[in-house]
Amino acid sequence: MATAHSLFTLKEASYLQSLPAVKRVTATRITYEESFKVECVR
């Protein structure tokens, strides 16, 4: 699992990208779909 100072592995990034709540994954960051963010706040 990635920590604050490490990169996501290809396997981790691929899994994260497959989740409906995830818009984009880079080696160090996850960007969530707007609908997911709105639901979290609601």
C-alpha cells in the first residue's frame, strides 16, 4: 500500500482506477468523481 512518501504500484493504480468513485489515478494521487465528492459531503 502507498504511504505518504511512496508511489502506487501498477496493480494498486489499476485497482483504484477500476472503482466507480475514482476519476483518475497517478503514481501519487487519486482524483475522485464529482458525484462521489458531493455524496460524501451530503
